[in-house]
Amino acid sequence: MFVGREKEMDELRAGLEDALSGKGRLLMLVGEPGIGKTRTSEELATYAGLRNAQVLWGKCYEGEGAPAYWPWVQVIRSYVHDREPKELMSEMGPGAADIAHVVSEVKERLPGLPEPPVLEPEQARFRLFDSITTFLKNASKGQPIVLVLDDLHWADKPSLLLLQFLARELRGSRLMVLATYRDVELRRGHPLADALGELAREGLSQRILLRGLTDRDVARFIEITAGITPPEALVTAVYRETEGNPFFVNEIVRLLVADGRLERPEEVKSWSVTIPQGVREVVGRRLDHLSEDCNSVLTIASVIGREFGLDAMERVSDVTGDRLLEVLEEAVGARVVAEVPRTAGRYSFTHALIRETLYEELSTARRVRLHRQIGEVLEGLHREALDPHLAELAHHFSEAAPGGDVDKAIDYARRAGERAAALLAYEEAAELYGLALQALDLREATDEDQRCELMLARGEALNSAGSRDQARGIFEAAAGISRELGRPDKQARAALGFAGPWDEYGTADTVAITLLEEALAGLGSEDSTLRVRVLARLSWELFYALEREPSEECSRQALEIAQRVGDPRALGDALWRRQAAYHRPAEVQKRLQMADDLLQAARDSGVGWLAAHGHWVRMEVMMQLGDIQAVDVEIERHAQEAQESRLPSLIGFSTLLRALRALLEGRFEEAERLGREAFALGQRAQAPLLAQMYLIQLMILRWSQGRLDEMEALVRAGAQQSPDVPAFRATLAMTYADLGREEQAKVEFEGLAVDDFSNLPSDSNLPLTLAYLAVAADFLNDARRAAALYDLLLPYAGHNIIVGAGAACLGSASRSLGILATTMGRWEDAEKHFGDALEMNASMGARPLVAWTQHDHANMLLRRDEPGDREKALELVSAALDAAQ
């Protein structure tokens, strides 16, 4: 199994490609034990085999008793095993006797070799090194060779000297040498340290440092190993404890599997992982060599945390003064701890698992006592400035809570959560509020009002972190508690948190609607900011559920109350919802004014995501008007707000806007890459609307590429899942038309054409619905229905058609009007519309749309077929081809 390492593999593959082209390379793969050096080498070996290179391995031996040149013996032995004697003799030449002196298998394959001459030691070694180097270079002429020297930190010095010799002769060969070693094993005076110094001075090697896997790679690792899709909390716990060390990750996952904890991971509310015995043995090998005092101090340090200071250690440990400094220096020398750079008197464990191994050896009683003692020491040390240390204090007093002082544990955890949230560290805030809730459970008489408040705070942090599923569960429980307590304010906050910031168009969240309606009833009829927020969010939920009239009424009430209340945050919520009601061409300026009001509310309230929404609305309006320079300004401003907010959903929408611009200009590969990034962020943020918009954008991309057939199943599924959304069914009708499926296109078209399309809702999706139906009407040659569509679409002439609230742009509506006029045989109208469309699309630099407009205009001319039309059509087709290329 192999996950991650894309950057490192790119460097290794580049080194191999150099070697294949006759520029030999030496690469050093470096990292701590268990980090994946050997596994990464194996992955390169697989790739090298595919590139027709021969891979030879030499593994260094840890213990005593290995022969000299042991890794090289393995390399040569492996090679000679499969070669014919004649070929082998040709490649080794006169040096065969020297090589046979070290590798007995050569003598067996080439019997009758003379004994090498008796030479001075230095000359003899030079001759041996030269013989082996010449042989390997000769062998690589027939087939490129990759030598993998594994665990070089255990190599004997002669083997290292041979490596240095070979490294100087690699130029001009088709040899690649990949050596792996542990940097933690290299104390001053180690043979490899000297060899590396020489190689570095001569510029003969490239060092590739392997660090821990990313959290995403850890998730993939668990998925492959355990055969499950791991919950985010599990990934976080494993990543935090292992720092991505693959060996440690594997050991932990194996234990979780063995314990049966991964059979139903979705049912586990919180994850904690314990170091398996196999990992303890790995860590213990370092600790066994340290003095008793050193282990004692490190044990206390393990309770303080990954990082610890002399000031606290002096007050807790029995080892003090100069002796304390001595044992810490001992630990530093063993690479168990390291001094924190530029911070006098502070140290940190070099790996989390070292700290945990020590920590796990403590009895529960001593652990609780030490946590309380350390917490009290830290309180005294930082009494004048507690804020930066709140999380640390929360940890220690929470761990000490079973021994008493639960209130202090709750208070510090709550305050630490508030500070983390203020610093935009949402994930940390959620953990800290969870810590407070755990401490609350230790009280004999629990305070349900306090529990509800902590749950609301934790849910809000989880929402901000993008952990929507977990947040919804907490908010639903908080709604139940607040209902029993008779606290409508808390019930409203729970309902708002449950509904969250985003939903999926065409999908009714009945639970959210119920919670919001209950909260609204509980708040009564008095004006309040909470009433504004609940009304605005209920309006969105009803809009997504296609309950348009109730949705409009809620948004109207919300704005009126917000204007009376005068709270900028509430006004921003109401404006964000209400602006969506103004989607008709005549209402563009009204919507633009509301966007400006929204930005002002954001400034007044200091809520950055409101500003991001304001820029989104302005971007959409400017795109409708075809002002591409203003569009770019708003996209950039939206991106700034999104980055400052650090909200995954907003960053995802910002990325989607960049994909929109790339798609508009015909940079299809870039658009697809950015779209995938946006989709990934949407998955992380659990924002279904973002995922839906990505799929809409992908459909437009595939349509532009002439690959709409790839999206047929997805488009059909969308129409089937949301049959009450005409835009989805119109998309399917257009898809069938584009693919030449007349019967299927007609079924979908007729289903929407009842009473000349009078049942189509006049919402923001109407223009794109009409544009898609225009394609189907033209394909079906339905002039009568085309006339009805033309009348409905005509008010949008001069505007661009926006898809999916800004996911994509179909360009000028005049193009669709031109298609409909062509279907009706109204040639002059068609020509005018195509001219208008070409002007607008060209002004935006939208090359694909320019090409399509020219194509449709040429089609109209060919169908009219008046004198000169064919010649003009050919010019347009030629121009369309030029634009498309």
C-alpha cells in the first residue's frame, strides 16, 4: 500500500529520467524510523521497472557480523544470477577478478578467473572500487540500472567509501543510486555523517526529506488498510498522535481493527487512540539508553505536554538546578527532545509518540495528581497573562477533574474555546467546548442551561470548521434541551445552527424547516435580531424546498424587522436573503443596491462572510451586465474575504469563481482543476450547494468540450431526483438534443411545454431554463413553441445568462434568442440577435461563447440560403474554428 508522497515521487522520477537519458544521479531519501523510506523506494522501483530499468537492492545490516561491502555484495549477487557468463565477462572485463574477490558468486559464474595482483591497500581498494564502478556503468549501457541502498545508516565504512567513489563517476552513465537513511541515527562521528559531508561538499547528491503523511493521506491510508471511509475525527486523532508517520499509523490502525473499533466507525462519538505495543518498542529503544533521572524528568515533561519549559519543570520535578540541565542535555543529545528555536529554556519532544509512551507508563492516580500540580504551577506562572495559556490550563485541569475542581476545568475549557474561536481556530474551539462538556458530566448535579450553552458553542465551532453532520446532531440535541428549559432564544440559535449556511437547491430539509418554525413561534411577534435571523434562514430553506411564496414572505418580513431593529448583522442576514428575490432584468439596479447595502452591513458588523456574500452578488450582477472587468474585481475581493475568514465553504466558492473565469475564457484544463479543488473543499465543508454548483459547472465544461455524453447519466439523475425543478428537466432536454436523441428530447420538452410554458416559475433559473429549451426547440424544429419561448426570453436580451447562482455563464441571452428566431424563420431578428451576442461575448473575452455564436449564426445563414449567405457562413465557421483553437 502506498499513499501520498506526490512531491517526493516527482523528484525521484525526475532523477530516474535524468539517469535514463545518460545523466547518472545519486539521491538520498531521508527520514525518521517508520516514515516510509523503504516503501517509497519500492514505489520508485516499480516505476523504474515500467521504464525498463533493472532495479538492484542492497540492504544494510543493523547488527554485528555482516560481511564488508554487504549492500554491494547483494547488488552484484542479484545481477550476476540472471546473466549469461559471456555477457557477464564482457561487462566486468579485467575487473572480474577483483569483484570475485568480494562476491564469491562471480567466481562461481566465471570459473578460472586469475587471482588479483597483490597491491598496497589503497591501490587495491581503488582497483576494487574502479572495477565495480566500471562494471555497473558497463551493465547500464544495455539496460538502465537503479541501485537501492537501504538503511545506509547501518552501512560499514567501506561500503560508504565505495558509494562516494561511484558517485564521482556517475556522470555520463545510465545509473541511478537511491540511498535511504535515518537522520536521527547520525550523531557526530558516525561514518555516514562523514560520507554525507563529502558528497555534499562535492555536490554529488540530492537529499529528499520524507516528512509525515498529510491528514488527507492518513485518511486514505486508513481507508485502504481498514476498508472503511474514516470519520474526520478518527483521521484527526490518528494524525495528531502519529504526525503522519506511516509505520505508527499502521500500528495504530491495526490495533483499532483488532479491537473491532472500526466495524461501525460512524457510531463512535469521539476518538482516542493508544500507542500499540509495537510502536512502544520502537520508541523504547531510544529511552532505554537514557539515565534514570533523565527518564524521570521526561516522564513529568510528558504530562506537561509536547512542549515544556524549565520554569514549570523546576517547580514540579525533584530533579532541579544544574542536574536538571544535565539530564535535559542528555535527552537533547539522544534526539528525544529538542530545544525550541529562539526560545530560551523551552524544549519539545521530537515526536508525539515518544511523549505518549512515557505518559502511558504513569498510573492513573499519579497522572491526575501531576496534571493538577502542573495546572496550578502554570496558573501561578502566567497569572498576569492567562489568555495565551488557556488551552494548556484547560487540558491540565480537565485531566485532573476526576480528582476534583470540576468547575475550574469547565471554566478554563470554555474560555479557551472562546479564544480559539476568536482566533478562527474552529477545530480547536470545538475540541475545547467538548472538553468542557466532558467535565460537566463529572458534576453530581448538572446544569442543563450551561450544558445547552456549551453545546451551542461547540456546534457553531463545528459548523465553522465544516463538520456539518456532527454539528447538526449537536444542534438538534440542544434544541430539545432548550425546548424543555423554555429558552426560546437558545432554541432559535439551535435551529439556526442546524440549518447551517448552505443547502442544496431542490431539496427540502424538513427537519430544519420544522426546527426553524418552532423557534419562530417560540420567539413571539416582538422585533428582535434573532427573529430576523430565523425568518431569513427559514426563507432560504423554503426557497430550496421550492416553496416560493412562503419564502418571499419570510424574506420580506425579515428585512422589514431588520431595518427597524437596526442591528447590522441581522440586516446583513436579511439583505443576503432578500436580494435573491430581485432576479428580473428590470430589477438589476435594485439588486446591485442591495449588494452595496450588504457590504455596508458587513463593514458595520465586522462579519467578513457577509462581505463575501456582497461581493458574490455584485459579481453575479456584473456578469449579467457583461462588465467583465468589474466581475474580476469582485472575484478578487470575494477571494480576499474568503481567505481571511478561513471558512472552507467560502474558500470553495471563491475557487469555483476562479474556475468560472477560466471556463469563460476557454482555459478548460485550469477550469477543471479549479473545479475539482472547489468540490473537495465543498466535501470538507459538507456544503451540498457547492458540490451541486461544481457539477453544474462541470456539465457546462463538458458541453463546451463536445463531451456532454459523459454527463448524461448525471443530468438524468438530477432531473429524476428533482422533478419539480424545471431547470434540471430543461438541462436533460438540451442534453438529449445535443446528443441527437429526438424521442427522449421530445418527451422532456413536451413535459415542460404545457400551456406554452406557462407553468415555468419566474425565478432566477428561468433564463437558463429558456436557453436550454431553445436548443431543444431548434433540434425538434418546433417553430410554434419557439415563438412562446422567444417571448419569455426577450426581456433578457442584452444580459448574460447565469447558471447555478454563478457556477457558469452561458453568455449573452441574445444568442438563444437568435437560435429561436432561426427556428421560426425570422431571419432579420436572428441576424440582429447573433450580432448582439457576438459583441457581448467578445467583449468578455469568452472565446468558446464567441465560437458557438459564430457557429449558430453560420447555421442560420445556411438555412436561410440567400445570395452571399454561404460565403458568409464559411467565414463565420472559419472564425469559429480559429476561436476554438
